[in-house]
Amino acid sequence: MRDLVSLSAGMGNFYECVELACQRGLGIEFMALSVPQILDGDWRKLDKEYKAAVADVPGPLTMHGPFMDLTSGSPDERINMVSYGRYEHVIRIAAGLGVKQVVFHANYIGLLHNDFYRQGWHQRNVDYWGPLGDYAQAYDVVVAIENMWEFDPTIIGNLLSELDHPYLKACIDVGHATLFSDPGISFDDWLDTMRPWVIEVHMNNNNGVMDEHYGFDWEQGVLDYAQILPQLRQLPAKPVLVLEMDRIADMQASLRYFELGEAD
């Protein structure tokens, strides 16, 4: 069965990614529209250019939302208003581009392991993401919540379980799960916990210390995608597998790991 593979296309490599996607039957994840300067600038011009550019892209279209300095479920309502406004804006842009799912970070402060913070974060985020899920549903755009600093998959898993919203799902970032999980928590634990909600996976390689976005075959990489990919293919919902890498050459070289059928 053919994998749903997509390329993370930023400002510097967007058109190269589109060309490769069309050649190999892949999708595109828009990255540029996560940048504050774009969202506060002439985003309509870029939106128009991108919409024309992806008209012939054969695979899924997804979008990475803004994340830098944004916080969901903050105790400070003014902060929540800024973050919420950013997310709503991107959901509207996504709908106009024909994008069916958008990724936002969960934004848990990973250095805080105390129960007081975790319990408060959970309730505030139930209150935050529920209305955002309703907003996304009105535009028929599914929100996938991505792990970043979260040291335990139940932080997001418990949130999604309580929300139980059809337009709130999960994106697992394999590199983040490897780098930032507590000792004793494996990638298997992430898959077991997040299995009911995963619709997207971000994939690259790192050295086990820094969040670097290298190809699968990077000589210093600690991630074995020959082992990881069969696990991902067992998920109940077929996820979009996004090559979140900086160099188009790394994306191209990593395609040999996937089942791409006749286009391979």
C-alpha cells in the first residue's frame, strides 16, 4: 500500500519541493505561512502564488501553523488572545488553499515536571482547544496538535481524550519524541498512547542531542527509519508522513525508505 508522503516546503525550497512532489506523487506541507513577518505582511500575495503553484501537486496538502513564542492555554488571557488570533488566521488561510489539516504545537513547558503546573495546563488547554476545534470545524480544517517539549505522551494524549473532538487530532514529531522524552519513555510509548488520534508524522534525523533536520541516512543520526516506518504503517488512520528536512537533497535521498508504488 502506497505511503502518504509529503515534503516540508519553506520559503527557500518551496518550488523545488513542488517540483519533486509532482515528479514522485507526493504532497506539500506549507511552512512559510507559519512565519510572523508573512502573516503580518503581504500574505495574500504569497497565498495566491502558492495556490497556483500547487494546483498539480498529486499528494495531500497540509500546513504548519505559527509556533514561535506562541502559548495555548496561558494563565494570561492577553497571551491567549494573540495565540488564538494567529491560529484562527491560519485556519482561514488553510481553507482558502484547500488544505485539510493544520499542525499547531502543544506548547507545554517541558522543564516543569510538577503536578500543579501539569494539572493547570491540562484544564486551561481543554478550555482553549475545544473552541478552536469548533472554529476549525466550521472551515472543515482538522487541527493536529504536535509534540515539542512534552516529555510524556500522556500530556497530549489525556488532552485529546478529554476533548474527544473530531477536528482535533495529533501530529507526532519523531525527532522531538526522541530528544525530549523522559528516560524510560520510548517511541513505542508515544505510538501506543497517541494511536487513536495520529493523522500526521514529522520525520527527520538528529544526533540525539540537538533538534536537527537531517535526512534518514545522516551518518550521525540516531533514528532508524527502517524500523520506525513499519510501526507507523500499523496506525489505524493512515498518516501523512512529512519529510521535515532543511535540504531538498536529504528529502530526495530519504524517499527510498517509502512505499511509493508505481511512482517509485
